[in-house]
Amino acid sequence: MNSLRVFLLCSLFHKRPCSLNRLQVTAGRPTGLGATLPLALGHWHTTQWNRPNSSTKATSQLNDKKKKNRLTKEEQEVVEKFNGFIGERKLKDWKKLCDTIGLEGEFESIQSCGEAIEAVHVNIYDVLDADEIIQAGGKARPQRFSTTYELSEYTKREEKIYPRWRVIRSEPEGALLKNINNPHLDEEWQRKKEEKKMRRKKEARVRRE
């Protein structure tokens, strides 16, 4: 088989057939002219057909992502604890969250609850701790911070970090959590939201006039 490969390549390079009789084969490998060409054929075989499969690479990357996004034991516990606290995530459950934080108001819709919660800066671990005390018959409120920067510093220092990548923005956790890794982005988002809210009020007032 090696002799045939050499014969074909020899014909291509020299544009004339190369006699198979001139080639010598030793232990399955050609010598002489044939000794310089089988390696090229073998090298092509290695690089062209034995290179990593793209689907295998994609599967490996997916597995790495799953490992990265896997919850630690502590994270799993706090997620389950909050799910137990928030219940069915209906209006009454949103109101419970508002009350635990210490927010005052009628809150006749989930949207009104969410907007009130987004406006405060509290740590979700502290909310759960406060609820435990309340359920035991005591009185407690989670610590409030003036800005996302202060909340970020506190959260990192106390290592009370909730797995944000598991959170949907429209859910109670989404209303609670702030961008502690980039607090300036959260502050900018809040500023734009307030500007939009004020603009709508102004437009509504103009229409009434």
C-alpha cells in the first residue's frame, strides 16, 4: 500500500509515471525515493482525520459551563429557603416580601410591589433572617443601604452572595437583587428608570391640561 501511495505522488510531482520496480520496501516502509514520501502521506492522515471533532469540543464546553453554573451546597440551601419563603409568588407573597422588608403602602398589584422593592437596597440573606425572627414572634427588619455601592461592599464582605444567574428579572428575586459586581450599572439603570417615570407623569399632566 505504501508503494502505491509513493507511485501516485511520484506521478503527480514529475508528471510522468514512476516505476514501481524502482521502489524497495523494507518492513512495510519504502526506501530510496519512497522513504521521503510516506511521512507526508502519514502526516496528512494525522492532521486531517485525527484532529479533534468540533462536536466533541462543543460538548466539552457545555460540560464546563454546567460545572461553572452548578450550585454550591450553601447556594442551594438559600435558593430553597427563599422559594419556601416566597411561596406561590402571587400578590399576597409579594406583599409578604414588602412587609418583611418594612415597606409601607397599599400595593394592589405585583408591579407596584416590584417597583417598591427595586427602590430599596437590602441583602436577600438578611430578608430571610428577618423572616425567621418574625415567624418566631419577634420583630426584625433587614438592614437597608443608601446605594448599590454600599450594598455591594457589605454583600462581598459578609459573603452573602445569592446566585444571580438563576434569577429572572420579573421574579421577586429579580426585584431584590442588585448588580453588586458593577454597582454603577445598577445605579445608572435606576436613574434612567426614575427619569422615565417622571417623564410619563409630566406627559400625563400635560394631557390633563
